[in-house]
Amino acid sequence: MLKKVKKICIFIAIFIISVYATEYMLRYFHYEELEPNITMYDPSLILRVKPNLNYMHETSEYRVTIKTDSIGCRLSESPQIENYASKIMFIGDSFTFGQGVEGSDTFPALLEKMINKKEHRCKVKVLNCSAPGWCTYQELAFLDEFGFDLKPDLIALVIFMRNDFEENGRFKRCLNKGLLNGQNKKIRNIRKVNQSIISCATLYNKYLPRDLRLTRVPNLLSQAMYRAFLLTVDADYFNSFDRSQNNTKRKETFENEMTIMAIKDFYNSASKYKANIVFILLDPSLDLNNKEDRRVMDQRDLLLEFFKNHEYPYIDLISEIKKSNSDLLGLPSFSVDRHLHPEGQRIIADAIFNNDLFKKLAGINN
């Protein structure tokens, strides 16, 4: 009996040492930390930011508080405006949500300060109704579910050029096949395992000092579950194309078509609320001459042509920022998770605030 106990203790000790050795090795190579569990499952949105959240997110690069209101819109630390003359709603993914910065340092919150500082006689409330990982179809679903109650005067949809096209294609295909709503047993199991990893890591790290927390190893496991999810989803996604043709080209065409369709639906849905709407194109690299980003630039050109042909209001933030920052090759970002730090958020806020179309749609006096 004593030998068995001794073997178990040795095994546990080796296991703990191995886990922490892996953790510190991943830290040395700047592997990303486990993301905070700030989202929840939603039948129509698939995922959404948890409502009434008050969460401290700490990594090696930042320590920020994430607060949300009753429907999951992000709140800033500044006093909330109660008596306002108009309301602007921003919808986007993690870059608009402001992952890595305080709520008051996100560009929607900075815009609210800029507008109200200029417009002394009327107050403007800016809502940040974004969520990490969202694509245009999820942003459309949020608008349909909450737009009527929020009654925005201006709706700004931020399109992240780096991955929105691919995510729109994947989301639409998988939604049609029932792969995202719990009908697929393998995906249900993957989701449960991933949730268990995040919950166990959160509980383990709760009362430990930062140096002893496990953040990289759980994220490695969580990312493995995410890759398993993508492999399951993409297996069906790619099987939908005729293998006798160029799959890559077919995939890109499908993604382009689904993104254009989502934008059309978003515009029509926003029009029902009698609100102004503007589409904002964002990409943090800003390097228009990078050959590796040619696909992204081709998709940008496609959207610009579509907006012009259909007379949809838009702001090409990529070129807007380059005009005022000609030597800037990329927005200031965190080195590990590559999200924008406060200076990058400020540059975006300045570019939007100084845009003539935005001023017109937001009712800002020159």
C-alpha cells in the first residue's frame, strides 16, 4: 500500500513539474495566454459577451477591467451619459470590442469623449456592441435582436478585413448544415471539453500569485480543442466544393458572395430602424504594398466597388489613417495577441472623428 502511495506521489510530482516546465517554456516563447471566459452560448448569435460582466483580465502585457451592460455591450469607466440627444452604435469583433484595453480606451469610448467635448449643447451616447470572434452574420443577428430596443441614430459596422470574409463563409455554410447549433455531437463534445479546460484553469488560478498561475498550458489545450472544432467544421465546409475545380478559388468566391450578402442584409435591417448607417473597413497592418496581403487588398477593393455601386456610406479607415500617418506601417499593437493597445485605439478614433462623412452622419458641427 505504501509503495502505491509513493508511486502516486511521484507521478503527481512529475506531472506538476512537467506542466510548469511547459508553462515557462511557452512563456519564454511568448505564447498567448488563456483568453478570459467572457462569452456565452446564444441560440441565434452562437456566442455573445456575457451581460452585467465585471471581470479583471490580466496578462503579461496588460491588466484591464471588462464591464458590460444588461445585453453585453461594453461599458467604459467614465460616467454613463443619461440625457443624450442622439445615440451611435458600433458593432464589430475583438478589435472594436477593445481586447487588451480599458473600456474608456476603446475607440468608440474615445469618440464619445471627442464628440461631446466639441458638441457642448447636446450629448451623444456611443454604444460598443461588439464581441470577440464575431463575423458580419452574428453582428446582423445582434442588430435584429436588440436594434429595435436600442433605437440608435447611427449604426457603424466595423469590418475587420483580416478574417471577416473567411469567417462569414464558414459561419454561413455551417449554419445551413446545422453544425453550430448543437446538432452535431462531435462539436458538442469539443465545446464541453473546452469549457471544462477554461473553468478548471480559472478556478486553479483564482487565488494564486501571477508567477504561479497556469495560463499558457490551458490555452494550448483550449487552442487544440478549437483546432479540432475547425477541422470538424472545415471538413464539411470544403466538402461542399467540387473537388474537380480549384478549391481555393471556389472558397474565396463563396466567402466573397456570403460577405456581400451579409452586408446587404445588414444595410436593409438597419434601414428598418430609420437610422443612418456607415460601414468602416479596418485592418491593423495598413501595409497596402505587402504582397502577402494581396488577398486582403483584393477583398477590400471588392467592397469599395460594391459600396460605390450601391451608394452605401463607408469609411476606408485603411487609407484614411495612411493619409495622416504616411510612415505608419501598422497600428500600435500588443506583441503577443496582436490586438491594438491604447495608442492604436486613439489613432482609429482620431481618423473616424475627423472624417467628413462620419461628422455628417453623426450630426457633428464642423
